[in-house]
Amino acid sequence: MMADAEEAGAPGEEQQQQQQEQQQQQQLSSPAEPEELQPPAPTADTEKRAAEGREAPSQSGAISVEPSVDKFKIGRFFVLRPGTLNQAIKDVEALVDKELDGSVLSVWLMAEVDHWNNEKERLTLITDNSLLVFKYDFVMFRCEQIQRIPLNFVDRISHGTFSFPKRSLLERQGGGVRVFWDRLRELSFTSKWNPFATDLPFITFTSHPVKSISGSFATLCDVQNFREKLKDAAQKAHTMKPVPGKANGVLVLNQPIVIEAYVGVMSFLGNQNKLGYSMARGNLGF
């Protein structure tokens, strides 16, 4: 009887073992994906970073990249440094004599060209009664020189391209404006050959080199618009304050602006290196 019971129980154990083996084979044939390989559920921080990543291309596309030449100019001309021009205009406007000059009508950034073809950076103000030309140091923020020209003495304004005598070795591209205030006085021989002479009966302007940087500087350095504003202000000054014995009115001429200079090593080197401008020059200032 006991033998029969053992034999009867043996098949039951074998069946259990066979079932277990079948279950193991089923598990091996269709293994479950490991939990750590499942992609983690997105969190709030992950969604935020993903959104920023999607927005990044559109933001970078909106950024404008300035040409390297403009960056080079901005780094060298001190007048282009942020806040410099505004401070300079504030300083020169404080020097305006309200009783003598009247109110400020317009402000201009110009380059003066002297009778030896030297360029010099100038801030220019047109007021009710005067044309004010300032030599301003954009490095130290101070005015070094003021030239006051009464508008009712301005009798002629010529504009055109620059020209030199036939035997001159100098040249200058572009055009400018020359303002005369004493047509009866000729330039003396000593003043003509003196590069530092200041008793000239005229002054010559051309556009500042930073004119092409931006639209605001193009307006500030527009020499032709300056000519129109100056003509209107001078005509009004002649009407309001006529000069006895002097013909009233302003004559505007479109003709070449002659610079009577022949050999100018100083002007060539100075203009090539922009020595008349406040600029950064390596380890040396202006």
C-alpha cells in the first residue's frame, strides 16, 4: 500500500515540475522590459527645458549681427561709445550764451577741413544768431575751443566736390560745404602758408566718418542738410539784425571747393591715421 501511495504521488510531483518548467519557458520566451529602460515620465522641469530649446532657434534668428567693420569703428571712435555723444551735446549746449546766441536750433557732428587739407572732428550748433563750432575732446569730456560766427555776417555758402590746383599732389574724395562771412577780405599770403592760421574768412565742413554707422548718425552728419538749415537761419538773422553797409542775404553757390594746398605730408599722414579725431589708438589715447 505504501509503495502504491509513493508511486501515485510520484506522478503528481512530476506534473508540478513540468508545470513549473513550462512557466519558466513562457517567461523566457516573452521577457518583460526592464523597468530602468523605460523612458521616465516627463517632469515639469523637463518640459520647461524642452520648451526653451524649441524657442531658442527663433530667438537666435532675431539677433542682428553687426558687420565686423562697424564693430571695429565702434571700438575706435570715442564719439560712438554709449552716452558719449549725449554728454558732449549737453556740455556744449551749456556754453551757449542765450543773450548773444539765442536758442539752439540744431546740432551737427562734422569734420572741418582746413586750408591745408587737415581733417578735424567738430561739434557744430546752429542757433538763432550764431554758428558755433566746438573743438570737443570726447576722451576727457571737455570743450577745448569755441569759434563763434554771427549769422548776420554770413554772406555766401558754397557746396560741391573738393578740388586742388593742377600741380597739387593732394586729393580728397567727396564733397562739402564752405561758409564765408567776409567776402571783401581775401586770405593773406602769410595765413595761406601758415597751417595754424585761424584768421580765415571762411570755414569748410565735410561729413564725419561715422556717418554710415546708423540712421541717426547719418542724419547728424548730413552736410547737405546742414547747409540748408544754415542758409535758412542766416537768412532769418539778416532780416532780424541787418548789418549797416553790408548787403543783406545769403548767396548759395554750387561750385567746386578749392583747397590751395600742394604738398601736404602732414595732412596725408594725419588724415590717413585720423589724427584729428578722438579715437582709441592701441595702448595710447587720443
